[in-house]
Amino acid sequence: MAKIRGAIVVDTERCKGCELCMYNCPTQTIGMEHKVNSKGYHYAYMENPEACIGCTNCAVVCPDGVITVYKKKFEQ
Amino acid sequence: MDINEIIKEENLVYRKSAVLNDKVFNFCPGCGHGVVQKLIAEVVEEMNIESEVIGVGSVGCSVLVYEFMELDVVSAAHGRAAAVATGIKRVMPDKYVFSLQGDGDLAAIGTSESIHACNRGENITMIFINNGIYGMTGGQMAPTSLHGMKTATSPYGRNEAMGHPIRMSDVVAQLEGTYYVTRQAVHTPAMVRKAKKALRQAFENQKLNKGLSFVEFVTNCNSGWKLSPIKANQWLDQHMLPFYPLGDIKTEGVIVTKDK
Amino acid sequence: MAELRLMKGNEAIAEAAIRAGADGYFGYPITPQSEVLEYFMAENATERTGMVVLQAESEVASIYMVYGAASTGKKIMTSSSSPGISLMQEGLSYLAGAELPCLVLNVVRGGPGLGDIQPSQGDYFQSVKGGGHGDYKLIVLAPSSVQEMSDFVPLAFDLAFKYRNPALILADGAIGQMMEKVDLFEPIPRKTEITEPWAVKGKQPGEPKRTITSLDLDPYGMEKHNEHLQAKYRAMEENDVRYEAIQCDDAEYIFVAYGVSARICQKAVQLAREKGIKAGLLRPITLFPFPKKQLAELADRVKGFLAVELSAGQMVEDVRLAVNGKVKVEHFGRMGGIVHSPFEVVAALESKIINV
């Protein structure tokens, strides 16, 4: 059976920590990093990378275009 | 499993459009303006028309649009974007011309220019950001502010003496010159995807030369509304969308009648 | 082809715009210049050359249509009269700030406010001192005949493009409405290719994007931009002052007048000389840049200047600045649409300058 796995890469310096990606993620993949970037924003990161399905919801809703999404089908 | 197995160019499914550069938007965290500029960039890139697009910026939060988009852009005075776009399109009819205007620009100081551009059926795409408030100047009342809405210039709520919220899309749909009028939102992934289709349609329409395409985006202004981005989007759902319902208002020059 | 015709000033300027290869005209009717738009329409200007002619919803819209169209590097024009030109001041400031060339015609009427529809020169300050907000100048040309209404159109476009700056033809109700013979110049074909590197046309692959704006939030950047504009205005003063000196060589007294007032002063020179007064006329053709040097030179050898204007005294201030106290400078004007007679002008020279 094939399994879809996704991953996101966040441009942490350009992230403003609005949390809309986290809120709109259907698999609770995303969390907000405790650390801050040089502007003082907590930035998004993959808290549960195993959960990501590469649906792009986070990237689509991100107002600053800081999320890049990858998706791959694995044969199990 | 190694995450680097996934993060490879061949597995890419979403990346910021190359029509946007790497400058950080001047918008507040969570602002819908950013999503709209992202969509414009994506539509232009997907249509492969970068070399044929001339944008018109306006005065308001989107005033610096020319900083972020790798497009030729003319920056208009407050309220005059529709006249500026008219001037460009009339002498360059083969170019795609769009204006990007907020509610102060399009629905207050520039009502005359906006309505007459619509009425003349200028073959342009007007993009209207309606967040019910003046963001850039610090959260003052807009013509689109809802009844009772608290702003810096209506601190006890907008009352009748301050006028009523204006539904610009419904106004311009009544004019013979508009070919396509739609109201969209961009605060959920599904809405963004739908809005992008509408925006693409509004750009494609310029090939038809049949009149003006008008796309309203009902967005948040979480700083102006004094709410967190997530709470602002919930407030938008609860208060803005009932007054500014989403969907096509006019397609192919005909007003959409909704069956109840 | 070149051609001799009897025309109104307002018609001549429209015909000249068609012949000068103008790409677009955007305007709104107002007396006494409505014939401009009417002529473009009656003459089927669009069919003749392909130029765009559009009646806008207001003067505000007109000037911003000009702003948009001028951003593409094409030859764009508008026209109006005093109250309408007042509405355009914000746009003119933006055009000057964004360094866009264009041609604006003001057929001045009596003011202030709604005023009347008779000839006036009460918009001098507004025209030469900026008019809108911020530090900027327009190139201002003052025709005094229907012939010049025609001839100044290609000249104004040339200057506007040379300096990337709006050019204003400052006429008055008399020059706009009067009929004279005009020797119309040979038509210049419209440009088929835009070569201006700054003009928007869509970002071309491998080229940087183009931005037309007057905004710079960095105050150091804004100061630098202002210094660049000021250098341009100094270059205009250095290279593009235009004037006409009539019988100034042996003159003891000089009338300074432009537009319709200059025509009256030409007669006044003749009348004065018949009375034994050695009078001459210095007619500024460019009101900005103003013929300061020429006036200063004259001031070294004449006894006095009389600025003759259809206003309460506006250009006289620039004459005084140029003359710098060397000799007497006075003003004679009529207002509200009344045009002075040459006899009045000579009498004013005698009473205000000679017999004092």
C-alpha cells in the first residue's frame, strides 16, 4: 500500500508568526517554535513531521509566502 | 524515514511564485493583503504574462506593491487608481492592466473614478480589498465599516449618522460596463483556492475585451480590529461575511440570480 | 502637409496635437476651452492618427488618465480652464514627482472661485510656482497668438520629454477664443516604438522591472530626489529660456507682458513712441524658466519697467526679483475678465513710472 508523506520548509526569517498555517493544518503537523527570528517572531516549524501529508493548506493560506511544500508517495 | 527523502525538487508541490521577490511584505502578521498579492503573482505566473502586465498600485496598505512584485507597476494617488489604469489601458490595449485598491481608495475618495471606469467598461481587472477599516493610517472608519463597528474614528461604534456600509460589488454590478463581478475571501485554504480561480477568470477576461472585471476580497485587518489573526478571521466569518456574502455577483455581463 | 487656415486658438491647439503625433488626450469640458475636446471628436482624431481621445468624468480623472498613459512613454495631453486646472494640481504634483512628461493646456478665465468665463491671467502664480504640494516646477509656455497655440504643441512635447516633466501651455480666454490665420505645420507621425527606458510596458525578460512612483519613505532618498528635480529646473533656466524683445534696443522704458497682454503692449509701444516715449516690450515666452537674466541686463540701461497683466499683479513679483531694485518696477492690471486698452497701458506707464 502506498503512503503519502509531506514535508514543509519554512523561511524562518520571513515568517511573522501569525499562526494561520498551524490553525489551518488538518494533521496538526505545525507548531510554533519557542525561539524567535531576528524580528522577534516565533516561527512555524514541523512539530510532528510524521503527520504531514503535503496538502499545501498551510502554504496556500500563509500571507507571507514563507512555506514551501514537498510531497512524496512511498510504497510500503 | 529521513525527511530529506521528501524535500527534493522533484517532490515540490508549493512554492511562493517567482513573480514575488524575497522582500518581506510590509503587512502585519496574518494580513489578507499578502495572500491577495500572492494570488496575483501566481495567476500572472501561471498565465505566463509577466511581460504583458502593468499593475496600478494605490494609496493604503498596498501602496508598496511595486516593492514586492517583479512587475512593471505605476503607483497612483489616493483614489485615482481606476483613472490611472484607464489611461494605461487606453494607450496600451494589448497589455493586461490591473488595479489593486483598498476600501478607502476604491469606495471613498476614489468612488467617482472607480464607478466611471466600471461604467465605461474599461477592459481592466480591478482588485478590491475590503477589510472594513483604514489599515495604513491606523484603523479609522472606512465606508465599508459595519454598523456598530468600533474604529479609531468611531470609538463607540459606527452609528447611522456616520453612514452605512457600502457593498461596492453590488453597486458596480448594476453598471452595464462590468462583465464580471465577484466577491471572494482568502482566510481559509479552500477560500484561497476558489478566489484564485476567480482572479484568474478576471485576468483571462481581458482577452475578451467585453468589459471590466471586478474582484472584491473580503479580508481581515487584525491590527485595526484589535484581534489576533485567528480571532480576526473568526470575526470575519461571523460579522463580515453575512453582510458581504461571497460568490459571483455578475458573470458574462449578467447578474447572477440566487434561487432561494 | 502644411496648410494655412482660419481657426480659433482652441481648435488650433487640438489640430496641432493631432499633427504633432499625440497618442492620447483625456479631458473634461469647461468654458472657455471646450472646443479642444469638441475639435478632436469632430475631426475624428482617432481615425486620422489612431490617437486615443476620451471624455473623462472630471478634471481629476483626466489628469490621472494622463498620469497613467504618460507612464507608458507616449505623448499625452489634457486641457482645461482655471477651476478645472485647480482640480488637477494634485495630479500635476504627482506627474512632476514621478517625472512624467505630458502637455497640459490652461485657457485661463476670471477668478477666484467660479469667477467668469472672460480672459484672465490670474493663474500665473499657480502655473509657475508649482501650484500643487511640494517643491516642483512646470515648464510654462505662454502663447500670444493662435499661431503660437499651434507651434507650441510640438515644442511643449519636446521640452516635456527632454526634461521628463509636465509642460503647461498657459493661454487665456482671448487666445483660446479668437480666430486668426494659422500656418499649420507638417504632420509628424506618431511614434511606433517607445524607446524611453523608464516607460512601463510589462517587465521584459532579463530587464529590471520599471516602477513609476513619487513615493520614497526614506527621507535621505527623498531629499536626493528633490535635489535631482532642482538640478533639472536649473538646467531649464540655463538652456531653455524663451522670450521676444520688441524695440528694446534703444528703449528707456520696458513693458513686460505675456499672452494677450503682450499683444496690447505691442500697440502701447507704438502709441508711446508716437508720443516721444522710448518704450519697448519684453515678452516672456517661457514663464518658467523666466527670462531673469534678460531683465537684469535691461535693468542696467533702462529707467523703469511696467508689468502689464490681467491680474492683481503676479508676474510683477518675478520682474522685481530679476530687476533687484536697480530701477522702478510697477504693475498695471485689469481683473475679472476686463482686458486693458493700449491707451490705458501708456497712461499707466506715464503715471506710475515716468511722471513719478
